[in-house]
Amino acid sequence: MALPVGIAAATTCLPDRRETARGSGIDEDDAAICDLEGYRRIPVCDGNPVTDLAVPAAVDALRRGGYQPSQIDLVIYAWVYDQGDAMPIPHARLAQLIGSHEAVTIGIQQKSGGGAIALELAAEMLNSGRYRTALVATGDVFDHDPHTKWVRHGSHGMLLGDGATAAVLDRRPRRLMVQAIASAGRPDTGLQFSQPFATSGSEPVEQILNPAEVPAMRSAISTAVAAVLSTTGLEPDDPRIRLVAFSRLGSTLLRRVYYPALPRGLPRPLELCSETGHLGAGDLLANLAHIQDNQLMSPGEYGLLVNVGMGFNVTAVIVGADTADAAQTITIS
């Protein structure tokens, strides 16, 4: 009998340096838009995403999870941006640097959905019984040009922050357990913005996004969320659902495009983008680490994590805290 997937540890590694909109040198009108989107500051790294961010994140996750690198059977690494000329195979390089020399390695380039798809793939492979332990990680250092970062991306609700995430998964009962994962896709659509978000925040959604895209994107979110709720036997208004955590995007994109796709009755989603921005492929794992580190869930409670990525793909995850039904098999759909 296959065992459920335990989260031995999850961690986020951010560089020390921080940048603000006004500190970047952009003009006041653009900075005001970023303020309304909920961005306070973002982490900025001058180094390499693998060696300076992903490796420390992975090492920390291994330490906190109680594993030696040699005990990891599977390493899955996701990224969005260029990993540097010295990193032609980033996933293999990460495994080599941390000392997981006999692990199977997989690299995923799924844009912002990479970390979430990596988690789903790792859970499925662990649940097959062929692997005992897995390390899932993400890492990115983005373009530091102020106009690209704060105006082009920030005004569209996708201010990119540098950072890495990692999680160690196994088939043992843990404080946090993955109860269900479901993904839904609409490859016939994509995020197509018609203009930056206006400072008033009152313009119709059709003035922000291609109107033909919005229903399809919402449909994918609804499908993925309905699937994980059904798998776990939870209704949206079940009081055991303690929290909801969405991708770390700007408030306009979340509240006016994505949140309306969530079923009524769920808790209000956590607001987590202000200090990190959008961590590329790492939002879902960063949210998982936030839940773990702040002990936001008590035994018997559940959390719903939703991740969106250009493509258009959505991954929804139900995690449970010290659940009584830990012997059940995880369902991957």
C-alpha cells in the first residue's frame, strides 16, 4: 500500500539586499502603482541562482528534515530565468553541489508553475513506491533593470523577486502532509495584458487583460480547486480549512481576475507578496514554508494552496496538519 507524502521540511532562501520602488529610481507615478499592487520591497541577488540561493535552500531543507544528501533519491529543480553559462544542466549541478550523487535529477521549465508541477511530480513518484525521498527546489535571479522589474512586470502584478525555495518530501507521517494535488491547464490561452494596471483600480478587467482569456483562466482555477476539495471530501466552507495561499502576485490581478474563480466559503487568502514579490517558480513552496515556519495550522486543520503559471496552468494542493487519516493514499490527478 502506498503511503501519503510527508513534508519533512520546507524553506525559502532570500538574499540580504532589498530594493524598493522609489529606491530603484523609477518615477513617482509608476511607484504609486506598485504601492497599490501591495509591493513594499523585493529581495535582490547579485550572484548565481544555483550556487548562491538554491544550494543554501536545499541544504537548509535537508538539515531541518533530518536527512543527509546521500539519502535523497530524487532531485527536481524548477527555474524561470537564465541560470548562468556555467549551469547548462542546473538540476544535475544542484544535486552534485549538495552531495546527492546518486539521485535521479529532473529539470522543469514551466514558468511560474514550475515549482508546483515539481511538487506534484515528486509526490506522484514517491507514491509509486519507487522512490523514498525527494528534494524539490526552485531558484531564480531576474533582470535587475528597474524599468523591466518595477514598471514592465510590477505594473502587471508580477514584480519578480530573487530567491530560492526547497522542500524535502518522504513517505513518513509528518507535521504537514500533502493530502491531494490537482492541476488543470488551458494551453489555448495565455496571459495577454492590454495595458498596465491603472492607479484607480476601478477599470474593467477587460481593459487589463485580453477579455477572451479571463473566463478560461478562471475555469482552470475552479477545476483544480474543485478536484482537490473533492478528493479530500472537503466543502469550501468547511471550518477545518484554516487558510488559503495563492501565488504571490499583485492585488489587482489576484482580486479582480483570479480570486473570483475560488468557490465561496473559503477563508480570505493570505497576503504574502509585499516582502518578496513574485518568486518565479517558487511561490507555492515559499507559501508552504511560510505555513510551516509560522505554525499557521493546528492538528486536524487544512490549507489550500493555489499556484498559477503562464501557459496557462494551475496547481492546487491540500495540505493537512497532523491529520488522523495519514494512512490514506495520496491522490494525484
